[in-house]
Amino acid sequence: MSKNNSIKCSYLGPAGTYSEIAAKKFFGENNVFIAKNTIADVFDSVTTAEADYGVVPIENSIEGSVNMTMDLLFEIPNIRVVGECVIPIRHFLLSYEKIELDKIRTLCSHQQAIGQCSKFIRSYLKDPEIIFTASTSNACHIIKSIPNSAAIASENVIQIYNLYTIAKDIQDSLVNATRFFIISKINNNNNNNNNNNIYNFDDYYSFESYKTSIICCPKFNKAGVLYSILKNFTRKNINLTRIESRPTKKQLGEYSFYIDFEGSIADNKVKRALIKIEQMSSFFKILGSYKKWIE
């Protein structure tokens, strides 16, 4: 991945979010970073070419998948995944006041952060009103005008917003990490079929250090259909690293499957497996092949 001053990258802002941390860790500090209000705004900035790349959260080790990101990957046709970044998550309880835990009446943060700190909230806070915000940093803006309030956010925001640390490392598990996707707009010249499912295989290399992400919806909702799809990976000895389901929002009981696996679409065995899976699917999309994140 080229890392130079010409790169423009959007992320879920404002400044100090884990998305910003991931963006700067992946691309390096010396680039242009554009804060966006929502995950949808990050996708929009990439599709309109305001940004070359976007950084969006896809899953957390405690709370699981980020549904908004999954849905937008399904809905927006001209987006592909070109990289991943994994960030350790340390949550801090922050306030503009030096306040005791039992005096906190309002707690603000992103829904994922609230979920990742649920044990601490139940154990140490006295049933505060919880306000979900667009991002952890956005929570710091909101509590400024609310007395007896606190936010859950990263350590990065403490100096940015001049906050007091009420408690640190409040996440339910010390082994807490969030995986981010790096997305870009598909260049139509990089597709070798009419439905944009398979990119030019020459763009990728058959290294074990690669992963691939796809979305598929079975043609027929019947017993054993998921097994029939997954056995194509087993036959080719392809290791799955993640599988999730999401409703297609078309009718009750209809689901799409998000599958990550080791290998790239340059591998012949991967290509053969994906051809079989596409034939079994009413909807099929290769999100991209990209290098595994190695710290």
C-alpha cells in the first residue's frame, strides 16, 4: 500500500476516535485524514471520491460485528476492501468534572463501547441514563453541556478535550480489540466480468499472508444450504476465519452470509471454490483480497 502525502483517508470522527487511530496506524501520520460524522458518511466520501480510502470498524472481540458496516458493504456495489487493521481497545471513563462514580447521572458513548464496558457500568455506576452517540469522541462533545455526566472514550481524547480521567481500562476484557476494514472505490477497469464480482486476478498474489472477504445469499432457503456452500471451502482446504449472517431486509428468514477466509482470489483453488459458490447464490459479491494485519 502506497503511503504518501497524496493519500486522503476518511474515518469515523471527530478527532481521537479509534477509527482515527486505525487510519493513522495503517497509512502513517503524514497523510490527509478527513473526519466524518457517521459510518455511512465514510462510505459516501469514498464513493464520491472525496477520499481515496475510508476506515470503518467491522468487528470487535467482545461485541462482535458492526452491523452498519456489514449492511453498507452489502448495499453499496462499487466499494471493495483493500486492507485490514486491528487496534487494541482501552476504554477510559472521562468527564469535565472531578466526579465520584456514584454521582454520574448520564453516560455517553458509542453503542459498541457501552456494550464493551457493560460489567463496569453495572458494577460501579448507579443506573445512569445512557446516551448512545455516533462515536466515542462525539460523546465528549455532548457531555460538556450535561452536569454529572461522563463519557467512555479512548485515552487519545483526554488532552484534545481537556478531560479528567475518572477510571481507566474499564472494558470487560483486557484482551479487547477492534478490526477495521480499509475500503476504496472499485475502478471499473479492474473487473473482468459484467457483474463486478471478480476483480482482475493479476492485481493479487497467492500468498498465505492474504485474506479474502465475500458476501453471498443462497438461491434456495432449504435445510443444509449453508453446509453446501461451506463444503466448497473444505474440499479446497481453505481455512475460514469468520462467518456472520445478516438479514437481507427483503423478506423474513432470508439471510446473507459474510465470509472471511485465508488466501487470495489469485489462488486457483480459491477461484474454483468461489465459482461454485456464485453458482449457488442469488447474490454474490467479492469484497476484496488483502494482506492480513500483522502487528
